[in-house]
Amino acid sequence: MVQAYILIQTEVGRAANVAEEISSIPGVTQAEDVTGPYDVIVRAQANNVDELGKLVVAQIQAVHGITRTLTCPIVHI
């Protein structure tokens, strides 16, 4: 299982809507609108890195109002 945080920038005024829509996507375990340089922080999981990439590119980035994403896989050292 691969887990990651996805940091999202949105269009002005769209953070709450983006977080709400993303929270219903399978594989997303948490989506919160926040303040700071990013507008939404998502925690997601997938079976492998390829599936995680598909989740981000095909589903999360397709949500209206997103301008940029940064995916940060969780590592266990």
C-alpha cells in the first residue's frame, strides 16, 4: 500500500468545493481546506505507485478549480 499527501492550489474561492468533491473519490482518505501556500491538503492511498499516479492525474487533477498539485509519497525510514 502506498500513501501520499497531495498539496493542492485552487482558483480563488474554490478550496471548500474542491475539498468536498475530492473527498468522495475512492482512494482519498481525507481532504481538508487549509490556509497558507496550498488551499487543500489530501491524504490518499493506492495499491502501488502507478495506481497513485492514475488517481492523481485522472481523478484528482480533473476536479474543476484546481490549478496545481504536488504529490508527496509517505516513506517509512
